[in-house]
Amino acid sequence: MQEARASFNGYFLSPNGSKDQFTLRQPDEQSDKDFILRVRSFTKLLAEQGWTPWEAAAVADTSSPLPSTAEGNGRGASAAQKAFELESIQLAAGGEHPRWVVKGGNFKKFGVTCWPEVLEAAGIAEKLDPMRENKPTGRWLARYVERENDEGRLVPDKVVELVKAG
């Protein structure tokens, strides 16, 4: 299966209390804006049917694992989120499939991949300048998931959420 241009992956509590995962993939022919509107429409429909977003625990110790909202992606992702304090965001690859890099914590040199839909969900995508390194206003945490690399080590996979911490 080909990678989607973008995807939304979320956990929701059903009306009967079970935790369920939903994934929406962006088709190549769908614009980013239309995909974001599709995700918003989908989450609104879930809410109308009695589903509520499953929220990860608040971050107290940014080095400890958090309950996952992105587990089981089929590519060896760890079952827990981790977080680090965000220091900068910059564009890593533009064009049709833009990819950003979030730096901070133990990832100051190379950063962790962050897809545009994560920046949109945090409400900061339109404020970023793709031509420079963007410094956050206030304190932000970047929640990320890990994957197992070819050597069997856990390495950062991608940022799944940006949270304003103060």
C-alpha cells in the first residue's frame, strides 16, 4: 500500500465506553484544505453520535511515556507517546508533500518529522514561515511516537500533537 499524502489517526471513546481507533487517509487528488475539512466533518459526526475524543494524560514529566493516541500503526510504533519541549519548527521538504521538522529536547540537531495536519490541529500552520526557523511563542510540548528501526532500536517516528503548555 502506498503512503497517503496525509492521514488523521485518532482514538475515541464510544457511547458504550470502548476505546476505538479511526484513521482517515488523504487521497492524492484531495487538497490539504479539503482533507482537513473532511477530518473536521468526521469528528463532528462522531460527536453527534455520542463519541468523545480520548485524551492522553497531561504531561508532567516530559521524559516519561504517555498513554498513546497513535499506537498500532502497523510499522513497529511503540505503544506510548513521549514528549519534549519544542524549540523550533522548520520546513524540511516542500512541494506537493510538505514535511516539517520540530526540534527541541534530545532532538535539537535533526528534529522529529511533523506533518502539516498536526500543525493545523495546533492552530499554528498559517503562522509559520517556510523560509526560516520558526521559534514558538510561549511554551509548547511536542508529543511523538517511536518506531523500531532496522537495528531493533526505538527511534522517533513523528510528532502526533503539539500542545500549548503555558
